[in-house]
Amino acid sequence: MLAKKFTIPKMACGNCFNVIKNALTKINGVNGITCDLNSRTVSVDFDETLTSDAAVSDKLSKIGFPPEING
């Protein structure tokens, strides 16, 4: 199990998080999703043998919430 935090600059409200959560839960291997609206971050717990942070990032971009690239 791996936990990865994504910064989502466009996430501004609870509805945004619901859209993100609904999309990410459809990815095989994603087990949990939490958000912090104040810091505009989403933490995703996933099984790295079934998916990857790149797959999560791609899905976020496809639904209109591209994550910020750090480092």
C-alpha cells in the first residue's frame, strides 16, 4: 500500500472533491481518498501493484483537475 499526496490548484470546494473522489475510486487499486480543501491537496492510498501515481495524475488531468508538479 502506498499513500501519495497531490496538490490540486483548481480544487476549490467540496463538490470539486466529490468529482475527484468519484473518478479516482474507479481506478483499480485505489483504496482510499481524503482531501484538505484549505491546502488543496488530495491524499490517495493505492496498491502499487495494481496502479501508479502516474495513473492517478493522468486521471486527475483528464477530469480537469491537473495536479501541480512538485520538484
